[in-house]
Amino acid sequence: MRDMSSADKHKETYREEAYELLADLEVALLELEKSPDNGELIGRAFRDLHTIKGSGAMFGFEGIAAFTHEVETVFDLVRDGRMPVTKDLIDLTLSARDHIRNLLDLPETDHNAAGGEILTPLRKLVPRDAEETGTGDSASGHAGDNMTYRIQFRPGPDIFKKGINPSLLLNELRTLGPCRALAYTDSIPKLNSIDPETCYTYWDIMLTTDKGINAVKDVFIFVEEDCKLIIEEICDAGKFGEKFADKKVGEILIERGFVTQGDLASVLGQQRRIGEMLIETNMVSPRKVEAALAEQQHIREIRQKEQQNDHQADTPSSIRVASGKLDSLVNLVGEMVTVQARLSRLSAFKNDPVLLSVAEEVERLTGELRDQTMSIRMLPIGTTFSKFKRLVRDLSKELGKEIELTTEGAETELDKTVIEKLNDPMVHLIRNCIDHAIEPPDIRSAVGKPAQGMVHLSARHSGAYVLIEIIDDGAGLDADAIRAKAIEKGLITPDDELTEKEIYSLILAPGFSTAKTVTNVSGRGVGMDVVKRAIDNLRGSIGISSQKGIGTTITLKLPLTLAIIEGLLVNIGKEYFVLPLAVVEECVELARQDAANAHGRHLANVRGQIVPYIRLREQFIIQGEGPEIEQIVIAGVEGHRVGFVVDSVVGEHQTVIKTLGRIYKDIDGISGATILGDGTVALILDIQRLTEIAEHEEMKAQAGSKKLQSLKEGDN
């Protein structure tokens, strides 16, 4: 049972790595389409295919390995310079990539699912001369040239625990050409000391092949970080054939570093074999002499003709951590932050210098631990941007449009949870850009635009938020058409006065669509409401701006993280609230007399600037009367300053965000909750939503006032 669970674990690891390799393969192929002569991209794509194939065979995914081998074999001709990169090749390789991805999602019994519709046209792309000379794993040089390699392969002791069987690697080496392998067993301990999960054996291997050194190194490409590997070119028959064929055992032992020239000289002159004499004098072990004899015999049998250039990609050192473990760590850090806040509160109450010192040190360490843990969760958003290049390419082809996707700020980092949940809404937005916004080439040309449309994705940091913009140079939004459709659907009345921004936001309503025809891409009135719901769940916001005939910009404002934020703790009566500190600009006093002087209007004069404010006591219907002097917390909301009136400001607070229960999740103006040091629950305010609610109520009040005024004038 233990073996089964271990095997399943390794297979799941293979799937995860294969998904990453397939994503990288897609990016490499799309870049290669634009730069078909880029050798680095060609090598990158080949290595991805080779690793998927090799690991697949090792972990029992024979169907995937067999299919990938067919694609790799054809693609290797490109690496060898014997086949050009064409659009057809890219199309078929992308289709092969999708097929491999589909196989990974299927049960293992279905991994032999047909892929002939891909492989048959792929084979037809192979030039006739390449078919005649074979389509092996040649790395460079010409078919038929041989090189002999001495390979010293010492696996790491934990290689079995990672699900790797070294014998499978040796078997793969044998497919490259004549091969002799000699196993060293001198490191194996006594039976009662053996750990069955530890690898003690290592090998000397002699290999002659015409596939090149890259093909040899490719065999070890997915274990290179877990072994000691030395590959030496030792024999070129075209230049040194006779010399190497006549190489003596003593010369080989010196070359390998097993003996010195002095050791050799001390036994020369005797008439017996050099190997026997060295063994008798304990200068070298019998196994090492055997290795030298094997090499000597191998060299005599096969003479190499041409030396290959070394090519090996550097692999960055990293460690794979399960997502669940990382989430658990973040939760524990969150709990520690809460306990630390309680300790700080207790030490302040006790006013004990020793306890205060300890609390300060714990607060410092907790802050560093929190920052380090959160940084581990941060990923560059470019990993998401790269996925959309394929989407734009395929949809453009389907709709007969010419569209280029450009990106900016791919290095901008965002919480991994946010990135994962961002994929679907981004897909909806890009699909809408391609289908609705960007015109067909003939229409664009007729209005003086380039035939090729443009979709631009950009990301940048803004305080504790990331701003993601999806910009197109299409036809733009038609405000009149949106308003008419909204009236038709009963979303607004003909008398409603809306700003341009509010009209554009109507397209986010469920079931709203201005498309005259339904396509496979969009136009059924689904998508934009899904986008809004997804962004709301991420505690983000959507902004839309557009110019008719010029294009549209959709801006997503997303928090950097969903776990822990810096907040400003305030209170109203006995209730506590938290405002995200990143949006807070300043706090000012509001005297009761100053409020009265405004004649009921919620406006404050802050150093000569008029700032509107929202009374949170009224907003949340909190009973009781406020103090004589209240506090206005002024925050920046979409480029405007808005105040939030509270009884008092407690101070900064590290806020561990807790999601609200199902009953409370739809409460307007609240995005979550946190637990204070004394166990009190404080609600986290949704500044954006509170501002929208206040604006909407203000507009309703103004509309009602105008209607009343109109009725009065009619009576007169």
C-alpha cells in the first residue's frame, strides 16, 4: 500500500511538472513563430518535449512518452538545421502540445488516445533527405559520424525516493548506439545496514553514437541536479583512430586518475600483465582495472570521426512546495500576527519593561516572518500574460482578424491566489476585445486604421494594489446604444441621468449584451457579469473608459494579497472597523460646529480643498450620538479624495483577513473581518463600494429634488 501511494505521488508530481513544461513550450513556440531562426528558442522547445517524454516513460506514462517522442523526433531536425520553422510546423506542434495536455487530464488507461491527425501531417513536413538519413536525436554534425564518450554517472543517494530508476536511463543510452556499462558496488554497506530507498551503485559507461553530445546529455536532463555526471569525448576515429585503438590499459588508468605515472613505472619491467601487477601491489582495485579494460575494448571496436560541441542549458536551483502547504503556512502566520497583537496589547496594559521589550521583539520577528511568507506567495503576472498569446492567436484566426497582443509589466508580482482566480475574467475580457471591439481588417482600413488590431496588456503596482489594463484600439463603446439597451432591459428608466462612467458600467450587468449576432466567442450576454463577480470576490474593482472609434481601456484594480494587509483601526461607538492603510492619505478633525456650518451637506474644507465625506455611523445605522470632535479619515478612491467620518482613530493594525460567512457575504461596503488582540471582531471596509453607494444615493436625492421642483413649477 505504501508503494502504491508513493507511485501515485510521483505520478502527480510528473503531471504538475508536465503542465509547467507544456506552458513553457507554448510560450516558446509562439515566440519562435515570430523569430524562426532563434536557436535558443528551438533548443528550449526541444528540451521541453524531451523532458516530457523522458519523465513520462520513467513514471509509467508510456502513451504520452510515445506520442511526444514522435513530435520530438521531428522537432529535433529543426534543432539540427535540417528542417525550417514554418507556420504549419508551429500549428501542428501547438496542436500536439494541446493533445499531450488532454492526455494528462485523462485516466492512464486512455493515454494511448489517437493522435494520428497530428502526427501524419507532422511527418509530411519532414524533408525527403532527412527521411533517408534518419530522424534520430542528432544534436549537431552529420549523420553517420561517430564519437565515443566516457560517462561517469553517480546518482544521488535519494534518487529512488524521487521516483527515478537509473536503469531506465542506461536503457535509453543504449538506444543511442553501442554501449558498455560497468556498475561499481563498493559503496554498498553490509546487509544489516542497507537502506532499500538509498542508491549506493554508480556506473562507468562507454558509449559510441552518431547522435552528438546533446543527445547524450538529454538522457540525463531531468536528473542533472540529483547526480554527479561527467561526460568526456575520448575518441575521434577520423583524426585519432589508430592512436586511440592502440591505447594501453596503463594509459587509461593514468588518464582516469586511478594511478600515477610513478605507480605505473614501478611495476613496468615485469613480464606479466600490467593490470594484474597493479592489483597485486594494491595500487588499484580489480574493478577499476576492469573498467579500464572495458574502455580499451570499446575503443578498439569503434572509432569516432567528429567531435561535437557541448551545449547545456543552465538549470536554476529551486524547490517545489505543494500549494496546500504554503496556504497552511500563511494561515499559521496569520494566527501568529493575531497572537502578537494580543501580546502587544497585554504588555502595554501591564507596563512591564521586560514584557514590553519581549513584545517589541516578537512584533519585529512576526513582521519579518509575515513579509517573507507573503513574498513567497508572490508570482510575476507574466506567467498569466503569456497564456493569452495563444488565445489571441487562435481567436484571431477563427474570426478572420489580424490582432497582435503586446504586454508590459510582466515582472509585476501578485499573490498566487489572485493570479489563479484572475485567469477566467481575463479570458472573458480578451475574448470580448477580439470579438466585439476590434473591427475586421477591411473595416479598419476603410476608416484609416492599420489592418492589424492591437490588444495591450499592462500591469503596474499602485500602493497595496496592482492595476491591470486591457487596452484595445477597436471601435470603442457606444454610450447611446448601451443606454438604449439598458432601458430596454429595465436596468434604468429613460429619466435616469447617468454619467458616461456609469453608462459604461452597465455592460457589467447580468445578461447585458449589445451584440447583434451570437458567435462562438461571445454575444450571449454572459461573461462581463462573470468578470465583475470574480473581481468583486477578489476585493477588486473594474474601471471602464472608452472613446468611440479610438478604443477602450478596462482597468482592474486588485489587492496585492488576500491574506494579510496593513490597516487603520477606527471605532464608532463600541464597534471597530479597519480601513486598508494603502488608500488612507490623512486624518483630520471634524468639529460638530463645522459640520453644522455646512447646512447638512457632507463637505469638509481641508486646507482650502473641498472633500466630500461619508458618515459611517449613519451608513451602518449605529445608535448613539458621536463625540463633540469626530475624525475624518481621508482616502484616495479612483483619483478622488473621499472622507469617512468615525468617532476616533485607534491606529495602525496588521490585519489578518477572515472571510465572512455565507449569511454576511453580500453586505454592501464590507469586504471581510479580522480579530483584534482582545478577541473583538472588526469589520474591514470596502472603500470603493461605500463610495459607489454614497454617489448613487446622492444622485437619487438630486433626481428626486429636480422632479419635485419640476412638479412645483407645473402647479404654478
